[in-house]
Amino acid sequence: MPANQLVDEMSKEQQKEQESLNLFYSTQTVIRKALNKLGYTNEMYELLKDPLRLLTVRIPVRMDDGTVKVFTGYRSQHNDAVGPTKGGVRFHPEVDEEEVKALSIWMSLKCGITDLPYGGGKGGIICDPRQMSFRELERLSRGYVRAVSQIVGPSKDIPAPDVYTNSQIMAWMMDEYSRLREFDSPGFITGKPLVLGGSKGRETATAAGVTICIEEALKKKGKELKGARVVIQGFGNAGSYLAKFMHDAGAKVIAVSDVYGGIYDPNGLDIDYLLDRRDSFGTFSQLFTETITNQELLEIDCDILVPAAISNQITAQNAANIKASIVVEAANGPTTLEATTILTERGVLLVPDILASAGGVTVSYFEWVQNNQGYYWSEEEVEEKLAKVMKKSFETIYETAKSHQVDMRLAAYMVGIRKVAEASSFRGWV
Ligand SMILES: NC(=O)C1=CN([C@@H]2O[C@H](COP(=O)(O)OP(=O)(O)OC[C@H]3O[C@@H](n4cnc5c(N)ncnc54)[C@H](O)[C@@H]3O)[C@@H](O)[C@H]2O)C=CC1
Ligand SMILES: O=C(O)CCC(=O)C(=O)O
């Protein structure tokens, strides 16, 4: 081989696979297609393909052993033409700039689909909260708020929980923001504990929204939830409550997993026992000796598969082996674009993340509205309003997919991007 020839030149297939795994790149690809279908010009694509703002911060935290560790965090604001930006904060060792940017674009799309008066935002900190003490996590959460305080706020950008963050972390963040601003600011953040202005139904909202999507998808397939075999990857906020809802509705949850692996029983699992034993990071599998891998779990023979953990789980490598006829994405970005095509061509009904997981931000919006008006709703009111939003969103996207003969993901992007594009256009930005 000549000395100047690159040894590791990627084949076309490898290049395609890598592009497909890059969340940000694949998001831009679908945005371009969606805007094109809607008849927008390239200028609109240039505006919407990237977030308007991305702040990178370094957060020094005094650890319990007296040393100081500096963490890197991000807040990305995709577009605020519709209204303040909104989206969760993720604490995870694999957080990176590209991921946070893609996640903030998806928040714009989710808010467009559900017709909320928000644009998309998202934040993240590179850390492993499972290795940190309670007090270290508090100092990190407060440090993050101090670092991003200039660009967030109840009418600027409203954070919320995401992977490995919860209502306690939201409470510390809200308290820090209120101290900085010197007034009580419950509307600064959502997903708070009920006593601090949280909304009834927010804790279970993402799973409740996924449940509605499963029910609607089953109707389209002429099938019933009762007796259906369900497999769920991830047993945190989204996955564990979903398992409970499925179990209570008479479905058979036959496999669930966490970061370390999963458990499988074709006769159905004891969900109440697992809920009781999981820890605050959605971990339970280490209690069992006979476990399966996350990859094995995805390929189990079942009727409904719900990835409810992290991104890039269903890829060109395993899409042909997925047995479920309905895949509902509770997680953000669990299926690559190539895998989406493979599943759709095989007749699998794939309900995309920006629709399926939109229950969380919808009830976050309800929480913010309740904070702003200082009047709080009953759980039934929240559930009823959420069901209305989710059913309407599902139907609009299903019909868009049918009428434009596109897959559900592209249809969801078309519905989601329209509002941001229209608002940007009215403001004279494009
Ligand atoms: N919490 C919310 O309101 C919303 C969450 N989502 C999405 O749902 C997904 C799950 O979020 P939450 O349940 O809130 O997080 P969580 O932190 O409560 O739970 C995460 C679960 O995923 C598992 N997990 C982590 N890394 C994994 C890996 N490499 N392989 C397999 N499993 C792994 C964990 O063990 C845990 O069971 C994420 O993609 C998140 O962005 C989407 C919309 C709203
Ligand atoms: O509840 C929210 O505001 C955002 C939830 C979120 O981060 C998501 O849907 O990915």
C-alpha cells in the first residue's frame, strides 16, 4: 500500500451507517425533507437546521472529599419564534454538544406537534450521577443554574427533567434560580415536586402519552391491548410507569431492562415487584441472576416494542430482526433513519419519538400554566387534557403520513416544523 494512502478509509456503507448514528446529522436530513415537502425555501432550512443559541459552561463543584471537579454542561435553544424555549436537562456521561443540539431541535418539533406555545431547548451535563453523592448532585445542579442563568427564565427558556434527573434536582434548580432573582419563581422549571408547584400527572405524563399512542396504533392495526405482549427497554421514569400502565390495562409485559441488562418471562413479569425494587436511576436487573442483554431484548418475539432508554438502539444491524409489529419510541432517537426505512418497509407501525414521548412536555406546559395562574388542576383534568392533545396529534400525523405517502417520522417532522417555520416567517426572520 502506498505510504500516503489512508488505511481506514470508510466504505460507503460504513459512512452511511455512521451518518445515520449521528443524531444531529440525521435530524437535519429529515428537517430538510420535511421543509421541502411543505414547499419552504432553502433559507428556511438554513435557519432551522441549527439551534439559534448554544451555551457551553464549565461548572466547578466541591466534591465530598474536598477536591474540586470541573464539569462541562450545555444549554441549547433551537428557536424561540413561537415562544420561550422548553426542554429537559440530562445528566449522563455520554452527553455531548451534538446530542444536546439535536435534542433541542426535537423539542421544537414536539411543541409544534402538540401545538404548545414554545420553541425547543435542551440541556445536559457530562457527569455520572450514579457515582455522585446527594450533596454533590445538589451542588452540581445549583452550579448549572448559576452558569446558565442569563439565558433561562420563566419567559425565556424553561428546563425540565430528562435522563438521570428528577423532581429533587428540579427543586434544587428552582430554589437556586429563585435565590438569584430574589423572588419565588416556580414557573422557571417544570417537573417539580407537588409541594413546590409541580403538576399532578407530570411524573407519569411521558408514560401516559406513550400509552395513548400504543392504544391508537393498536386501533389502526385492528388489534387489542388486552393480552398483547409488550417489551420495554429502560425502566426509569418513562419505562417503569409505562410497564405499570400496560400491566394494569391487561397487556402482558414480558421483558424489561436497564443499563446493565434485562429480564424476560414469556408468561409475563411481576411489574409491581419490579417497581418496588428499582432504584432512583431505574436500575433493578442486578437483583437477578438470569438476565439477557439489551440487544437480545429488542429482538424478542412480541407485539409491541417500546425503546424507553437511550438513542441508536434499533439500527441497520438489528432492524430486520425486530419481531414487534408496533414500535413506539418513548426514548429520544432510539431508531436510526436506515432502521426506520427497514421497519416501515416491513410493515411495522413505527410511532416516532417526537410524537410518542410528547406527553412529558405537554404536562410540563400544563404545570407552567398552573404556576403562572396560581391555580392548580385535579389529576383527572390533567389526564383529560393530555389525552385530547395526544389523540389529536397522533391522528394528524397518521393522516399526514397516509396522504403524503411518507413514513410516520417524516410526517411528524412535517407537522412539527410547520409552526416554527410559520412563526419565523411572520416575524420576518426569513
Ligand atoms: N422523563 C421525561 O419526561 C421524558 C423522557 N424522555 C426520554 O425517555 C428516555 C428515558 O428517560 P427517563 O425515563 O426520563 O430516564 P431515567 O433516567 O428515569 O431512566 C433511564 C433508564 O434507561 C436505562 N439506561 C440508561 N442507559 C442505558 C443503556 N445504555 N442501555 C439500556 N438502558 C439504559 C437506565 O438504566 C434507566 O432504566 C430518554 O431517551 C429521555 O430523553 C422523553 C420525553 C420526556
Ligand atoms: O418536560 C419538558 O419540558 C421536556 C421533556 C423533554 O426533555 C423531552 O420531551 O425530551
